[in-house]
Amino acid sequence: MLALLHSNIVCLFSDGDDVEVSDVVFAHQSTWQQHLLQVYGSCMCLIDATYKTTCYDLPLLVLAVPTNVGFFAVATFVINDECSETILSALRLLQSWNPDWLPRFFMSDFSEAQIAAVETAFPGLLHITLHVFSMLCMYTY
């Protein structure tokens, strides 16, 4: 297994000797995104995944926070699959980059894998809100 590390970018790939590739294939968070997470991520975060909307078999996870001007992506992950352990690996990686990050609320799709991963990563959460798009509409309008 080879890993490229640069600031808050991680790219993991097999060098041919490994049979199993890591759960998180690519993760990115810029310094600007990290600042937004520190400022706005203590109240509510949103996790969203692409569901068979790309031509690739690798799901894309986006973590966003509501700012004073709308939702902004504060981290992105390309993962091998959409099981709870894989999503949890991505969240744990983000927690290692942002050790003080502890949101009170989390919004997600109605995905058991996302819900389980969030509940495991943040056991003290007060509430998990489901049906992201209906909540976004209520928040926006």
C-alpha cells in the first residue's frame, strides 16, 4: 500500500503487492475548508454521497456545513464502497485532521450506513436529521 500525503490530502493506492486496497481511496481538505469547519462545524454538518450518478464505481462523499451564505463543502472523500465501516474510516480521518471538531447536529441521506457511521464517530450527538433535501429546502426557504 502506498500513500501520498500533502497537508490535508491523502491518496491511497495499491502498489501491486497488496490484495486489499484501503477503504478511503482519496481524501481532501484544504486549509480554507478546515477553517470553515472550525468556524461553522460545531453546530451542524451535512454528509452527502453520490449514488450511482457518476460513471465510476467509487462513491464520492462530501461533508458540508451551513455558513452565513449557504452550505459549503469542507471535505471530500472517494471511498471504495458505501458501507458504514468505510464511511466511518473517512470520518475518522477527518477527525484526525480536526481534533476539536464535535458537531451537535448531523444531516444525512436516509442511508443506514451513513447514520451508523455518524453515530459511531460522534456518540454524543443530540440529533441526526434525515431526509437531507427536504431539510435543505426548509432551511433555505
